[in-house]
Amino acid sequence: MASGDDDDAPLLVRPAPICVPPLATRNDELSRIIDEYVQDAIAELDASGTGFADTDHAWVREHAAGSLAEIEKATLRLVALRASSNTTIAAARLGMAQVSLVRWLGRRCPSARVAP
């Protein structure tokens, strides 16, 4: 074969694009993803007796399902709130200022009354 032949050249294949649908459209997976983050949050905060109600799942879906990072942050904060008697204790568990936690909640649920 002549050196100009393409038979010996490596085959260039364009990879097919991988399309991942947004989290908000993946209802079946979203429940499992939230559950996994809840378990991680319970372990991280040593809050084994803490429940995560269906209303908490619905809240995460509505207010924090835009990205995995948002889901992680929301589940961690909700678990801290459920495991604590007030936002001051929850914020301390999270290593954040109480006012920051209250503001975060207020932006996502303006009608909620939050005890300090």
C-alpha cells in the first residue's frame, strides 16, 4: 500500500453526545437522589433519630431540585432543622450563622414563621 492510503490511518469516530435531562424532569430518580442525600445528612449530623417527612421531600423538589448541590444543601439544612429545637441550634450543627439559615429559609418559603 502506498503511504498516501487511508487504510492504515486510525478510524476517527465522533462520539455521540450524551444528553442528561434536567433533574426536575427525572421524577423516579429524584426521589432516590433526595433519599441518598438525606441519609448522608443524617450520618454527617449524627441525627439518626431524625425523620424526613413526605412534606420535606416535596419541599426539596419544589425549592431545591435545580442541581445536586442544591439538593445536598437543602437536605442537610432540613435534617439539621428537624434534629434541632430551634434555628440557632440547627445553624450551630451546620457551622453557619443563625441569621444565614433563617434568610435561606425565608427566600425559599417567605410565609414560614421561623423561631430563632
